[in-house]
Amino acid sequence: MPELTLKQATIEYETFGPKDSAHPPVFFVHGILVDGQLWHGVADSLGRSGYRCIVPTLPLGSHTIPVNDAAALSLPGVAEIVNDAIAALDLSDVTLVGSDTGGGIC
């Protein structure tokens, strides 16, 4: 799985759909104690419909890469990770989709 090294943490992420999609990219944000797998069905379906979908695993309890910066584990810290991931992946006009705590982070 690809990894994205940000100033606060390194996160794993998956992409679905074409990189050169005509649609704005969709960035999925999961909640506490789950990971990006929560979104696989939806992201795969949207990807097959031509949307570029990015599904990260954020440091919300089910991540596998340790985070050394405790501030990154707060909800504002995870929101900053989401923002920095979008910038690092050079995404624009992004649609954020969140579930549970991920909705609040969005």
C-alpha cells in the first residue's frame, strides 16, 4: 500500500479510479477505531464509474504506522493531516466524504 509522509505522520492510502478523471477527486475520511477499508466498496464503485477516490488510513486507532507527534492524534491534528495529505497529493476541488468522527473532521 502506498504511504504518504507528512510532517506530522506517515499514513497509508489507497486510490481507486483513474488518476486523470474528469470529475473532482473524492477523499474519504473514516472515523475512530476503523481504517480506510471502511470505504473500499464505495470507493471501488465510484472508481469504476470514473471518479478518482483516495482512501487514507488516518491515525484514529486502527493505523499501523506509529505516530510520534501526540498532537497529530487529536481531532484538530487529524484534520491538519487530511488537509496536508490533500495538498501533498496535489488535489484540487476535492469532495470530502466522512463517516462518524470522520464527518466531524471534514
